[in-house]
Amino acid sequence: MDLLKQKILNDGIVLSDSVLKVDSFLNHQIDPNLMKEIGDEFVERFRDEKITKILTIESSGIAPAVMTALKLGINVVFARKRKSLTLVNDLYTASVHSFTKNVTNEISVSKSFLDENDRILIIDDFLANGQAALGLLDIVKQANAEAVGIGIVIEKSFQDGGEILRDKGIRVESLAQIESLKNGQVTFKEEVTV
Amino acid sequence: MDLLKQKILNDGIVLSDSVLKVDSFLNHQIDPNLMKEIGDEFVERFRDEKITKILTIESSGIAPAVMTALKLGINVVFARKRKSLTLVNDLYTASVHSFTKNVTNEISVSKSFLDENDRILIIDDFLANGQAALGLLDIVKQANAEAVGIGIVIEKSFQDGGEILRDKGIRVESLAQIESLKNGQVTFKEEVTV
């Protein structure tokens, strides 16, 4: 997605060989027009999937998820992150390990909002080690719903999350795939046009 | 705002005399079409204010804020909530006390995204004791920016946040004002048409 790649090149900050900061348009400040274009692109890519609900995770997944859902005329559910959960009877929960912060969080979704008739598109801002996506997939499975795929704004292809998910047969659509952040430089993966 | 009030009556759950749960369209599941209508209404109410940026707070403020910002063609910044902050040099920070949870959190906004030329509309999902709004106003003040007003989706008028803010001369526009939740019943405040 050219607009997104241009934005990453112009406004992204490479903090290290593995960390790209996009606080100016996605993770802290949000560019709503870019989010709308991102939503349109996800709708285009998953147009035949008869999606009934978008599942994302707070906080940075919410804006792209809401724009996608608006276009599709369906609802979004965002999973909540909490350190520990006391009342879990009415919740689907999964553990998500963050390698960056070396901490494991519980994520949860109320059982009221996902069921076995749902065809769910998972949307998230970043894909790195894939832990958040795996947690969301786990929740979809607990609900006996179907995950039609995962829409990612920025995939760090040099980390293994994308491979783990695709090896499971999950359809992953990433709007920008970053091959390398070496030498302070963003290099995108070449897109294979079928 | 009639659509919102109808949604509250149909789908809101009164948990006690002071707690209204709107997890089905605002705080956990999100109805994007309602968010769009909410955004349109905020734009209408603040149309003469030459707003340059929307400031909100994660997570439930993000969806209405992004829809408002999309219509205005400007960016959103969401304040982050954290337990404690180590690096604060490049951040505006404020303390926000939650009476419900009896805990004080730091909220923060990067100095990169607000400055003295900004005319800021603050948007949040709920107004109860006003602590989050006061924290956001504090951050706007630290940035030497101007707060043109506060747009609230649901105000609990029986709590004192609205009064505290209006007594300070802040313009507060709440799309639904709840006078009482007694006896499991939502009663809206009567709107005064000027």
C-alpha cells in the first residue's frame, strides 16, 4: 500500500535494527485519513469473506479496525489487556507474551460479543512475533467462530510471526512488509504480484 | 442526540445507581456507524472553533475521536495511561485519579504532538467525576495550547465532573446527559433548547 509505505518512510523513526516507531500516525498520534485508506484496503483484500465482525486489541488496533468495520457495516470488538483477571466466567481469555517487554498479559473478550456464527477478521497495527495474533486466534477458537484472516498494518517480516501464522494456514494480509531496519534504514519486502 | 439515547435505552445495562455499562456499542464492542454519527455531531457543535487537533485518552475515546477528526481532516492524539513513568523528559504528564477503582494513574502525551499553535478539542467516552478531563486539560495547558472545549459521549450529570468543568468556564458538550440511574432506569436530563 503505497500511501502507507510513503508515510513510514517520511515519518517513521528507526530506533534500532528491530524497532520502528510510528507514533506520529498510528501508535500515539493517529492520522484518520490514512486509517480510512487502510480500512478500504482491508475491505478490498477480504471482500469475498462474508465477515460478520472485526476483532482487534487495544489501543492501536482500534482506529484501523473501526474504519474497516465502518465500510463493512459491522461491529468491532477490541480485546482488553489486563495484568490479572478475577472474574473470568463470562470472558474468553488468552495469554499474550511480549518479548520486547518480557511480560505476559492476559487479554480478554466478553462472551456476549463473539459466537459460533461469526466470521471474524482480526486486525492489528503490528505483526512481529505474532503473539498477540495467536492470542486473538485462540479467543476466536474458544468462541467456535471462524477466523477468515488477519489484516496487519505493518509486518516486520524479519521476525517470525508472519511465518508462524502462515504455516498454520492462516491468511495474513500485511499492508506494509518490512524486510529490514538495518543501518537506520527501512527496507520493504518486494511484493509478489500474482 | 436521539440515536445515541435510543441505543443507551435499548442496549445499555444499569449495573447500579451510578454505573451504566455500554460495552455493546462503545466500551468493548464498538458500533462504527454510531461513532460516525457521534463524530458528525461533535463537528456540528464545535464548527466555529477552528480546531487543529483532537485529544483523547485510550481506549474508549479513540473511536469517537477518530471519526470526529476524519470529518475535520485533522489528527487525533490519544493520551496513554501507565502506572508509572520513568522517562518523562519528552512527555507532558498528568495524574488522573479514578474514584471507582481508587487508583491514580499517570497519563502522558509526547511533546512532539501538541504545541502552542494548537486549538484542541478534547473528546472522551464518559464524564463522571471529571478527573480524566481535568488531566487532559492540564496537558493542553502544559503545551501552551488552547482547549476550545470538551466533547463527551455520555455524561453522568448526577456526578460532579460536568459542574466542575463548566464552573471553570470550559465549554462541555455532552451528547447524552444522564440525570439518574435509580431503580435500574436510565433517565435523561431534559435538554434546554436556546
